[in-house]
Amino acid sequence: MEWLTDKKVVDQLKHASILSKLEKYNNEKKNAKKSNHGRDVSLASMFQPKLQLSPSKSLSKCHIINLVFDYIVKEMRPIITCEKPAFRQLIMGLTGISDISFLPDSKVISKELKLSSKISHFVTDNASNFGKAFRTFSIQPQSNSSNSNNLTNNWFCSDNDESSNEENNFEVDETCENIDITELSTIFSNPDVIYSSDNEDEICLPDHLTCSAHTLSLIATTDVNKIEDHSYKQISKPVFEKLYSFWNLVSRSSVASDNIFDICNCKFPVPIITRWNSLFFAVKKVLIHKDKLLNVFEELKLKKLKKSELKFLEEYCLVMEPLALALDKLQGEQSCFLGFVAPTIIALRLKLIQLTHLIYCKKLAHLLIVSLEKRFIYLFDLEHPKSKDENLDFHQSSQI
């Protein structure tokens, strides 16, 4: 008993500070219950050490920039993420910093990425608003004797623009005339020149390439609709009127769709203008089941397709199939690269030229060849200003 008393005295002496805090807490708790307006103090807050949120000595501005940079790159986030208020609050809350200058902005991250030396071209669709943006903000070194007409030498100028006319004339914005001249040697020797302090507020875009798959889609739709040949329109117009009446009935009537499925044992796709190659695949499906569709058209009280019209559809698919296959190849996400463009377009043109035994779609094949040569002139005319030296390699190495 005496030994236990001595141990208790030793513990009290050893934990005197903790016992004093415990007594203080008990006293405050009693006072709070008596007054009914006291504030409870958590026992955990009395004994648990507070988390120090102040930045450590090793937490430098460079270290924070590297962490943010790694997050953006590894998570494939937009560069503007570093300027989001929520993201900044997260970094400041985790690190305990209060100085905003420690946080990187999009310009700092862009400089870390060194985009000027890594990105050679931007690829977009053929919309005219993209063309104007790149005409205004692209990095194009010009000599003192050059004028705004030299802008036509860039890749973006556009036989490929939807808004371009037949003569390939386009209106150059007046703001393009006052462009600062930069020596080409300066850019090559110092790729970061566009990120210098003198150009911090300027937007500089690399060269512009239009999407080849979208260009082929425009050829298959916009250019084909411009055919004015009387003999071609005389047979193509009634054929597609009959087919569209069939497709409209399929898409709008579930009863008709079920009857067609009972007869043909399949569903028929409906062409959609925003879905590339949809018209080609819809026509091809009709030809596969052309015998059964004769009964379907009769049951649905639709105008039947004549033998000559079926022959026209066969030639239409024969002409459009190489273009559809080329478009599918160029719009691939995992197995398509810039080096595929020239061989694919050249092979497509050659296949169209070899279609010499056409009766109804000879004009269609000719128009596709002309459109290819016009919209991809930089691949077929090596002396054209838009043509690049790399095209020589494409022509020599491509096996057609």
C-alpha cells in the first residue's frame, strides 16, 4: 500500500503539467454547466498539438511551381487550371502560404512546358473563325518588302475554309498589316523569345493545319451538292428522293420500322448530316437488301426503285467507297498520324482516276478528283507556296 502511494506521487510529479490542464478543463466544464452560457472546450484540443500550417523552410516558390506543373502534365489538365480560384485555395490551404506570388499562372506553366519548341502546328476543322484567328495571331516571319498578301502562303489559307469561294479569295483583316517583324534566326536560336517580358500580353499561335478528315467530309457533301451536270442530276435527284422518303418513314414510324425488320431481319441506318459517311453507309445497306426492299416499298406504298436507279446506286457506292475508307482512316484516334495524310490522299486520287467504266457517276468521280486537287493542292503541286519540303518524302516513299 505504501508502494502504490509512492508511485502515485511519482506519477503526479512526472505529469504535473498534464494534471494541471485536466484540472483546468474540469473547472471550466463545471463553470459552463452552472452559467449555461459557457463554451465547451474539447479535451482533444487541450492535449493534441496544433498543426503548423506555415510553409516549411524547404517549401520554395520553385518547388510549388514544379508540383503544380507535374499535376497538370500527369493528369492532362488544361493549363488554365492553375488560375482557377478553387485550385489556388487548395494549394494555399495545404501549404499555408498567403503570398499569391508563390502560385504559378498559365504563363509560367506554359514557359515550363516550352511549347514554342514542341508544337509545330495546330490542327482544327475548316471553320472560317479558326482561319481568321490564325491569320491574326500566327507566328509568321516576314521581310520588310512583304505585305499582307503574303499571308496566302500559310497553310491556313483556305481552299479548305467553308466560307471560301471558288476563286479562293478571302478577306484579310486590316489588323494583320501591322505585324512586328521578327528575324527567323532569332526564333531558332532562342525558342523562348515569344515568352519574353516584352511579349507577355501577346498571343502567338504556330502554323495552322486544317483537318484532313473534315476536308474529305466537305468534299463528299458540300462539293458533291454543287454538281450542275444535267444528266447526273436527272437520275440522282429522283433516286435520293425515294430513299429519303423511305428513311424518313423508318425514323418516324415505329410500326413501319418493325414491319421492315420482320421482312429484312435488320435495321436500316438513317443519314445524318453531322455524321461523316452516314449517307454512304445508308445507301450501301439498301443495296445489300435491294431484293427484299422491293416488297418493303410496295407494302409501305412507296415509289419503287428502278433497275437503272439501282445501277446508279451501285456506281455511287463504287465511287464513294474509296473516299469513305480514306476518311475513316484519317479520323482515327489511335492509329492515324500526320504522315498518313499525303499517301492516303494520293492513293485516293489514283483510285478515282482508275474508275473509267462508269455510266451514271462519271461526273461524280471527276468532281471528286477536281476537289481533291483543289483542297489538297499543296500535296499535288510541289511548287505551291503552301507545299512543304516534307511532301517530297511522301511522294517518294508512299507505295500506292
